Amino acid sequence: LLDWHPAGNILAFIVERKGEIYLYFYSADSRKTSHMILYNFEKVLDFSYTPDGMKLLMSAVQKGQSDIFLFNIASGSHEQITDDVYDDLQPRFIDRGRMIVFSSNRVSDTLPLPSAEMPEVIPLNYDLFAYDYMEKGRILRRVTSTRFANERFPAEYFPGYFTYLSDENGIFNRYVARFDSAIIAVDTAIHYRYFTRSVPVTNYSRNILWQDVNSRAMQLAEVVYDDHSH
């Protein structure tokens, strides 16, 4: 697992060794490497720098379940965003650090309390959800709702838009989406209904296995399956 600092001069990467999780920082300026051990996690599944470069947004395993955490690099402390039995994967900040978009197999757009009962059935497919980090409420915004498809690897595309991969047509292709709203009622205040508009922007015959976007440089990287090689 690796990610570049937003300034482009530090490469962070994670290595598991003898049951411990090592977080390394390589400076491209000094060509020196430093590291710390992450004691509070059983496994880190994915991470990325926050827009200010001060923290790491992580999908990590703690107490046997994968949740979203915000890790403070300077203090070594972390803030837990989700805490339930559902898988929360590949979180990314969008909208100038306000929203966290992530892939999850959860059934509800309400974050359950840690004491909530175990659900009878956990879906196998993954949809995208958005969490308003500035508001820090318990209601998520459902981005996709595809019963027989999976959405994953969300990333900010350019201001106001984000991208993700979906196998809605049987092959993982890239989609671009934006949040939108419509007025549903006007009384003493104006009430809005929020929804997502998305369109496919690729039509490959082979799966896109992974993608990442540098929205500042308007560059995109992808891994595409090609026979028996990537």
C-alpha cells in the first residue's frame, strides 16, 4: 500500500512484518526513510493522504471488522469514522475535504450504533456511500444502489465530480458522477432532495482492476486485465 503526499515530495507506504504494521515515509528531497509502527490496527486495507497532507484516511481492521479511520501522523492518534460489522473499503476525500466517499456492503444509509445487533444477512455486493465529515452526523448519503453490481475505487475527478469503477454491465468500467439536488418542498425553509448523476466514460472489454486519480495534475492511472498479465 502506498500514496504520495499532496505536495509530491513524500511517499508513504505500509509493510507488514512479523505481525506488526510498519508505516514508512520516504523523502524524495533528502532520500531518507523514517517509519512508525501502527499498534492499534490488525491490518490496513487501504489508505490515502488527506488534502492537507497532515492525516491518513484509512480502511483498517480493528476487532475483526473493517472500518474507516482518520490517522493523525504527528500525534499517532486516530479518529474512528465508522464502527459496525459491514465492510468499509477504499475511502477517499472529495469536495475539498468535506465528504468521504467509500465502498461498502451495508444495507442502510444510517450508521448503526456499536451496540446494534448483528444483521441476519450481509449483502455480497458493494455500493458507494458518502459521509459528510464536516457535519459528522449518523446519516450517510447513498451514492449508488445497484443490487447486482459492485462499485469501488472512488476518487475525486475534478472539482464537483468524482469517479468510480462499476461492473454494472458485467465489466468493471469507469464512471464519472456528481452530486445534485432538487427542491422538494418550500415552507419556512427550502427542503432539498440530494441525488447522484453518473455516466460511464469507458467501455472496455476487459476489467479495470484498479484506478487512482491526481485531480490537480488531471492525470489518471489504471490497471487493466489483459489475458494472463496486468
